[in-house]
Amino acid sequence: MPTETERQQVTQIIHDLIGWALTKNVDRLFSIVAQDDDFFIFHPDSRSTILGFEAFKKLGERVWLKDAFRATDYAVHDLRLNFSRLGDTAWFSCRLDDHAEWNGQPTGWDNCRWTGTLEKRDGVWVTVQMHFSFDKDD
């Protein structure tokens, strides 16, 4: 079972996966995702699916690191966090509000379903996959 410290570390990583954008601390972001070909993200639209760290990095360069992009706030609601019996894998689910501006125009998500999986690799927690979606009945 994870220690309280590990639970807090993983919770902070979950927040930093979105919150990094408030300061554009890309070093923090890249330190908490798996830098390999197996890393992936499913977004609500299929064309934005990310397969591999290099594709993720290129998305960041095209979008989040541009001057036109400015994160404004985010909130994580109803976070559920679980750990494997061996303590080397964690998975989470929550609701996410994520807001930004593109060229001064507001954009973002409200009440997005967000799930993810983290692995402890060489003593360090990294995110290996995420999935964002919206309720169909909303």
C-alpha cells in the first residue's frame, strides 16, 4: 500500500498535469509523463489522440507554448485515486474544469471526465496514459 507521502505526490502530479500551464512550466510537465512511445492520450475528438511522447511534445510546441495560449484556471473535482497492491501503479478518475484563452478568446472544458494511469519507474511516478471525455447525455 502507498504511504501518505506517495498519495500526496501522485495527487500533486495529477494537478500538475493541467496546472503546469498556468506558469508554462514545461520542465515540470515533461518530468511527470512517460517519455516513450507507449505514452498516450485520448481526447474527446479522435483527431487529437496522442500516441507517444514525441507527438505530445509537438502538440505542446504547437499549442500550449505559443504566446497565443494562456491558461487561466483549472479545477479537479471528485478525484478518486487507487494504487495497485504492489504499489507501483496508480489510476485516477475525476471531473475537470480547464480554462484558457487563445488570442484573448476564452476556451476550455467544463465537467470533463478525466482518467489516467501512472507507473512508478525507478522510484519516480510518471503518467503513462490519460483519457478525456464528455458525458453523451449532457
